[in-house]
Amino acid sequence: MPPEQSLKQRPKKKDLPLFPIFPELSADEASTYASGGIAWDSLSSDAERDAAISHFMGTVLDFRHRHGRHFPWQQTRDPWPILLSEVMLQQTTTARVLEKYRLFLEIWPDFRSMASVSLVDLLAAWSGLGYNRRALALRQTAIRSEEWGWTLPDDRESLLSLPGIGASTAAAIRCFCYDLRDIYLETNVRRAVLHWFFPDEEGVKDKRIEPILLYAAKRVDDIRQWYYALMDYGVLLARLVPNPNRRSSSYARQTAFKGSDREIRGRIIFMLTHQGPRDKVALMEALGSSDEARLQSILDALQAEGFIEERPASMAAENSPLYGVKK
DNA sequence: GTCCCGCGAG
DNA sequence: CTCGCGGGAC
């Protein structure tokens, strides 16, 4: 933790900016950015759609110009740091990603170095980000990148064939590495378009958002800056209005974490990564659990996914097998 | 409790 | 299509 964020020096609550992510932004100014939307389907001609998109683009780009966030992964076109950031940012907030991103690039500066890292070292470094399977996929994709000379291809099909890369991340690579005018639809972008062009509608499908993004992508001058701006604007809206993403057809409220298998998986990975192999009895003890069947099914899943392996029991006949991070 | 610059399996 | 998947911040 940087010293300026230490508990003692943290400002009193009343001194904190209203929008911590945009420190120079006042509530009054913020609210001017939140209004202005119009239902896309109410536009009946290309001229009207053109004008609406222009207004939208102007507002969003203006917001970034005045209050945009600037991240290190926005300063490069190298596919490795960009993929690294995109994968980390899948379900993890920017503030928490920043530190890990810098750490990873220091240790593993390119695809080639990531391709040869041991799983235990990788998981140890990943520790704290969550969704550990992302780390496995990242390494697998690094290994596969040798096919393209230790970089990533720019065509959608090849990108989608790589583990951990879906529609969103493939578009991110195409836009941010190769300046291609693709449809990059992630949560902040979705929020921005829903707020602006579907103000009073429930259950909006992504298929209806995509044409609007394509329309804008084709008109915009700098595709990278456009999507950075759209994400900044989406982050602003998250602080200003009830989450528009709840009106998306793909919205799903998340399940509780406390007491979930997810929590237990995370604790098992953490223990095996930081403390070495354990047998089932030791794991039960450490987890404070008495449900052996549940633990076994979680271990089976972790093994099937390639996180852990069963080590042969030691020569003493009664010893139970150890579980350790896969070699 | 809600969200986070999603992906993959079924 | 729906669901599981971490862990921290607010």
C-alpha cells in the first residue's frame, strides 16, 4: 500500500471527492453528463441517427477529455500487456488490477516468459485477484502464442480459439492492439449505451446495442480513445444513476460469496499455493469443515480444471494422498 | 447487499 | 441460455 493511502493519512470522509475515481469532478458538472439520451428506436432516419450518435460521441469524448482516467495499459499496443490487463480486468476492478499488472510485467515481460512459468509461481502472483482459472488460461494462451511468433493474431476466429479470450477480449485485442474498428461490448460500454439509447426499456439484448457501437466505431477518429472514453463514461454513470445494466437481458444478480464453493476453492488454492501440499484431513481442519463429500467434489473439480493433482501417498500404508498445485 | 473493462461448460 | 467462478471495495 502506498504511504499516501495509509490509514493515518487518509482524509476525513467529508474531504473525500464525491467521485473518487474522477477527483476533479463536481456533482453539478457530473449531472450534466448524465442527461441527454434518446430512445434509439424512436429515430426514424439516418440523419436523426447521425445527429444522435454525434451528440453521444461529443458528450462521451468531452468527458474523457476533461476527466478521463489514464492507465498504463492504454499507453501501449503490445498484445502481451494488453491481454494481461484485459484478462485481469475481467471481473476485477481497475484499482486492484493496477498493482498486479505492474508486478506481472516486471516478472514476466512477454508471452515467452509467461509460457514457461510454473503454475505455483503464477497462482502465488495471481493471489488476491480471484477467478484463478483466468491465470491458467492466460498461461495457456501465452504457450499457444508461439504459433504466431510470441504475439497474438488480429483475426477474430483465431483469437476466439484461445483460452480465456471471448467476444469481449477478442474485440479489445483487435481495437487496442491493431486499431481495428470492432464492437467492444463490456459492462461499462453496455451501461453507457443502455443509459443513453434505451432509457426506458427492460430486457435489452446485446444484439440491439451492437449496431449502435458499430455505427460509432465507423465514425470515430481514434478507436482506442473512443472506447477508453466510453468506459470512463460508463464508470461515471455507475456512480450517478441506478445501474442501467439491470435492464440488460444478460444481467444476472450475483450469488452470495460467503459460504459458497467459490470461497472454499479460493481458500484451497491459496493454501496449496502458499503452504504446499496437504491431505484431505488437513484441508478439512484448515477449512473448519466437516463435510467431506463437499470437499471431495471441490477437489475433483479443481483437479479436472488443471489446478491441482493428487500426489501418491508416502510409503506408510495408511497415509492418505496429498493434493498439491499441479506441476 | 452490489459490482467489477467475462469466459466456458452444459 | 443459464450458471459457476474470488475477493475486495463500497
